[in-house]
Amino acid sequence: MQPTVPPPARAGHVPGEAGVWVLILGDIFAFSAFFAVFLLHRAQNVALFSVSQATLERGFGLLNTALLLTSSLFVARAVLAARAGAARASARLLIFALACGGGFIVSKAFEWGAKIASGITLNTNEFYSFYYMFTGIHLVHVLVGMGVLTYLLARSRRSDPGVSYVAVMEGGGAFWHMVDLIWVVLFAVFYLLR
Amino acid sequence: MNYRAQLACAWIGIASTALMFVGMWPLMHFLPPLDPALSTAAVAAIYRSNATGIIVGGLCLLAAASGVMPFYCALAMQLTRMEHPSRLWTYTMLTSAVLGFVPLVIAEMLFSTAAYRPERPDEIIQVLNDFGFIMFVGPSLPGTVQLLSSAIPVLADRNADPIFPRWVGYANVWTAILATPGCMVTLFKRGPFAWNGAISFWVAAIAFGIWMGINFWAMRRALLRQMRPA
């Protein structure tokens, strides 16, 4: 009877590569600090922040959240397809994810445009300074994330995506989920917090 | 190769960063930076009471800005090893590092000009102070380019034994993001995005310090490996 060799214990799998998590967790840490600064300023002037918050369009905020969550679903499915070796399916899913990201930018343009048209700008009061700056910094992250997704799309369309393909998809996908996660918290803190 | 000289340049960069701190804090009393919301008279009074400290602290800033240049060149030596035979990101890193530190030198001269004749009318001193701090904190975008171009060669390194660990590249991207919001200072006179603000000044300054520390460590590690007899 042949001795059976026990299968090696499955080593903990880190999606992407370990290094990319320095950036992702670092960014989450930075935004946590930003939100702490916001909440400290809010605590000093709750009345002003509440009155200003009431003027934000929750519909836009909800639409933005839905767009990003949907795009994250497409990205997650694209990563699954990549793991299964279906790079073409990944490419198709990434196009849908990018379309949702584009929709987010268009919706943000309308939301800001309406605010500016009604005379509310960066220095109207402290709340709106935070609102424009934080949503603006997040928007820069969306743009960077769409750049990452475009790179993933290009990789998926190559005839030979390369040995690092799945890790690149996982790492890029994780970055996009972070952009999504930060928006969800931002939505809660700016549009919903009472 | 002059590995020992490169290592010395890396240390000069650390010493210069410490000198920047000495100039800003005990000499100029600009740490934390003066509040942009201070009254004209209050700003002028600060320059009148500490004119010599501001000028000597300014000289420290000048020396520090000059002293970090060898640090960047030593870093460039490692970046060329990563992206060999290209020099694209090495050149980008070096030119944007210079562009990023020129405003610091100009800011120092503006502070010194205000302190040079502190008997001038309050308004003139305030203009020089505003211009100085806007120069000091505002031009963050060359820094963003410099930090990003120090990340790309690390992440694109194709050497079998990478020169820097890959996480250093991602950390450099992170510091680039954190250093960016400083460019908005001219829009605010108070709050976290003003020139003394939590986000535009403190987060950016700490990010730069973290970048210096991590890249010094990685550079020293790479140099010690190069010095080791094969």
C-alpha cells in the first residue's frame, strides 16, 4: 500500500500581490483621517452642517452609489472570468464596468452643475468646502481607477495576457473596489448622517 | 562605482530634511504655519518680534533645499538600474524634484524679505507672508509627479532580483496621492485645505517624510547589496 502524502495546506491567498495592499490600505487610512477631520469640524457646528446637508440631492447620491456598486459587480465577475481563463468574457465585463464609471462622472457633473447654478460654491460655507473637496478627491480616484480598468481591458484583449494576468486583474479589481468602498462611506457621511 | 559617495548623498538628504525642520520650528516659529486668517497687524507683529529668527531659519531652508538634491541624484542612480536602458522616469523624477524645491527657495526669500525691513507698513508684510506661504505649500503638483515617477520604475523593474521591494513602489504612489491636495491652498483662508490645514499641510508634510524614510531605507539596502563582494 502506497503511503498517501497529505495535500499541502492551502497557503493564504492574497488577491493581486501583497504590495498593492500597501496602497489600498494606505488610501483607506488617509480617507479615514479625512472623515475624522470632517466629523470634528461638524461636531463644532452641527446646525450649519445639517442645514447644508439638507440641500444635497440624495437622489444623485443614491444613483452614484448604485452605479459604483454595479460596476464593482462587473469587475468582480471579470476577475472570476479571468481566473477561469476566459479573458474575452473579462474584457466584455470590464467595458460594462467602465460604462458605469463614466455614468458616475456624468452624474457628478450634473450634480455639481446644479449646485453651482444655484449659487452654492466651494467657499459658500464650511460644509460645502468639505463637500466639493472630498467628492472632488474621490472623483480623481474614480478617474485613476478608470485608467486602471482600461489597462485591465487592454491586458484582457491581448492574444497572450501573460503569466501575471490573473494577479494584475485581482490587484486592479481590488483598487476599484476600494474606490467604491470610499464612495459608500462618503455617501453615508455627507448625505445621510444625522 | 562610487557606492560610498552615493550612500553619503542619501544621508545628506536625511540631514537636510532634519535641517528643514530646525529652520521651520525653533527658528522661524512657522510650525504650525501662521494662520492665514490672522489679522494684518498680527502678522506684521510676528515678523517684527522674530526678524532674525525668520532670516536664519530661512537660511536653513535654503541649505536644506540644496542638500536634498544629492539625495535625489543618488535615488536616480538606483532608478536607472531598474529601468535600464531607458532613463525616462529617472529624468522625470529629477526634473520634477528640482521644480518642486525651487518654490521652497523662493518662499524662503519672501519670508526673509518681509523680515529684512520689518518697519514697513503692515499690509506689505502681509503680502510677502501670503506669497511666502502660498509658495511654500501651494506648488504640490511637481511633488506629485516626482513621487509618481519614483514609483513607476520600482513597479516596472524586470530584474530577476528587484532593486527595491515592490511594496515601495505602491507606497510611493500612495504618498503621491496624499501630497496632491496642497495645490488648493489659494482657495481657502481657513479649514483643512488652507495652507496651515490638516490635509493640505500636515498630511502632505507627513507623506513627504514617510516617502523620504522609505526610499532612504530602500536605497541604503540596495547600496549595501552592491557593495557586498560578489
